[in-house]
Amino acid sequence: MNPASEKTVTASFGKFISDITPQHLSPVVLHRSKRMVLDSIGVGLIGSTTDVFELALQHCKLMYAADHISSVYGRRATKLSPTLAAFVNGVATHSMDFDDTWHPCTHPSGTVLPAVLSLMDMMPAHSKPTGLDFLLAFNVGIEIQGRLMRFSNEANNIPKRFHPPTVVGTIGSAAACARLLSLNPSQCSHALAIAASLAGAPMANAATQCKPLHIGNASRFGLEAALLASQGLEASPLVLDAVMGVAGFDAFYEDYVPQPLELSQNDGHVFLLEEQEMGFKRFPAHLGMHWVADAATSVHKLLVEHGSGNISPAEIKDILLSVPKSKYINRPFPDSEHEARHSFQFNACTALLDGEVTVQSFTPAAMRRPDLLSLLSRVRLQHPQDNPASFNLMYGEIQVTLAGGDVVKRRCDTFYGHWRNPLTNESLRKKFRSNAGVVLSSEGVERLIDVVENVDRIGDIGAPACVYKRSITCLKYNYFLQF
């Protein structure tokens, strides 16, 4: 590395990735990251039952030569090359928009975990990482994403241009894989720069089948970037720096003002995950939907308690939603499950009608219900000035005017599952059991929970002590997952 470049932001990130050790992981970070791993595996498993996952998997099987190395969520008999496995498993993770969310807004686990798992599959049996090595790589990938997004005020808002996981997630995936490969500081910096050239997807593809591909590509391209760097491929030594007249990472965030990432030799390192919890979704939809759904559920409960026990559209004259202004999640009459997952109106009306939003809410039969369609026709939106397009500051409010003239209003400022009000371990395990149980036996589900919760105690992921060989995805003989 050029001595002049050693003081750059990019070089500091490369040195951080190379130098950090498992000893820097605090008990809080270990606990929170294991919760993320468990949740991400669960949503990946149920995501392996979706149409978009099947499309991506068949594409990989038909278009590429067989390379039986890395395992695939929900398909015991299928293996792909490491990069393609990272891709399809990333697609599975985001196929229902059920994966974790952080602030500033991104989906951190789905871009990192599939890449790390696929890379572990390709590592020789005699050099499998320990459980702590695995968690360190995972946390490095999360940390890099969080640091980059905190260099931009634009990143604090609901995105308008680039889907954040395709930007910071690609670089986070590269960082995690570079750490797992034990690359030197210069190689780590190059991995980040290579990943930057493979990053970015427009928000226009939100609410379509293409959006899950964003997560899959971020995971895949990050892994590829690290592998290319390990072979000696070089890229810009200033990609994370702000250089006047030359766009680097600031091409994605125009107000990007980076700072070096230093690893103190005396005081250790405080991960962002230590300071801020992760947001975990209770139902499979865009994060913004959780505020209006919570508020609508409260109205449902009130109307049921004071009525006949069921909600009838004939009782409701008008529905007014107070939400942030965000065009891509304002969808009055969604035509597909992906549009429905990004519709303030659909999720509010579903919660108002049923008292909850679930996986089944997005099936074709549920979406075509006459009662639901009737309610959708009565929804109006307003965008109060005090309700910004920020997942950290927004609220959701519903005002229902009944046929008799009475008005019922409820507001949600922080839904259960938000980083300010995180799911308990019991609730997170309940979500995991529901998701993983779609493709695993109950015994396999419980064993998977046990191993994830104790993964930091595994001295060698290839050791027989961690054997839980079961159907579909359970823990694997040689490494982390048995598919």
C-alpha cells in the first residue's frame, strides 16, 4: 500500500477489518447478533417456499454448470457454487420482506449471513472457522454497514434513490467475507472498493419480484469482491473517501462525510450493535407498515369489544391514515403480494378487518376478499408536517369514521419489534418456530435454536460436537447449516 494512502478512510476500514478479533465482541453484541442470525435463518427458510425464490433457484440451476459446494435454504438435495448459493439464500431471506431492519434504514443480516455461510462451505475441512470467528465476521459485516450509513444524513430517511441493502449491504458482505478469509489490510480495502463497483439498485424495483434479488445480489457480489481481492485484484484506494470531482461511495449518498474507522489498541472497540438494537418484524411487510397495522389493530380490538365480534365494512364510512409522504409505499389497490407488502392502505385495512397481519394475509385469496376490497375503497391518506419520512421519527395514525357518525382514532409511535421496543427472546423464538417450522420438523427447529444460541461456544464448526444432521436446514456436520 502506498504510504500516503495509509491515513485514508478507505485504508482505516481495511485495517479495522483485518485487525479486529473475537475478543472485541462484548456479551451484548454476541447476544444481539445471535438473535439476528436466528431470525435471518428463519425468514430464509420460510422464504424458500416463495415463487420468487423458486424462480431464482431454477435460473441458477439452468444457466450455470453444476458446482456442488454450498447449501441452499430449504433444499436438502441442492447445492450450488458459493456465490450462487449466497445469491439464492439472500433472495429467500428478503422474498417476504420479513428480515431485520436497522437505523439508518437497511436490511443488514440478509446481505451478510448467506455470504458468510456459503464461504464457510467452500473452506477446507481442516480450516473451518470457530463459532466466534463466524460471529466476528458476521458482526464486521453489520458494523461496516452501520458506519457507512451514519456518514450521511440522507440515509436517515426513507430511501428515494437507491435501495440501501444494495449499497451498504454489498460492502458489508465483502467486509464480512474478507474478515473470514483473514485478508490483510490492503486486500480488505480492495475488497470494499471492488464491492462498491458491484453495488446499487434503484428504488423503482421496490414492491416487485425484483426487490428480493437486491439482497441476493448484495450477498453474492460482496462474496465475489472478497474472493477477487484474495486473488490479488486491486481497486481504488480512495473509494470510501470524499474526493472532490471523483465519485466514490458518495455517488450513493450526496451528503456523505466519512470518518476513519479506528480500532483502539487500549480500549477495544464499541460496535454500533452494542449501542442500538435491531428491529425485527412481526409480519412480512415493509417496515413502514408496522406502525399503521399496530394502530389499526387497536381500533379493531375496540370495535370488537363494543360490537358484534366481527368487523363489517357496512359499519365503516371512512378511514383516514396519517403517515409520512413516501410514494413507493402509497399503494391504494395493490395488484400483487409484493405491492401489498408495500401498501399503507392494504396493511391498515387488513389489521382493521382481522385484528392482525400474518403470512397468510398476502395470499391471493386473502387479497381478493370482498370485505377487504370494500374497506380499501374508503381509505384516504394525509401527510402531517410532524410525521417525517424517517423510520426513527415517524408515526402511524388511523381515524375511522363509523356509519353512525362516531369517530375512533388510534396512533402508534413505536411498534413492538422496533429497535426502541425490541422483541423479547421469547417472541423472537416464537417467530422463528413459526417460520422454520414450515420446512423443518419441530425437533430440527429446536436443535437449530440451541446451536445458534450456543454457536460462540463451538471451538471448531467442523467438529462432531456440533452435529445436528436433520432434513432440510438443520445444523451441519462440517459447518453451520445442514440443508
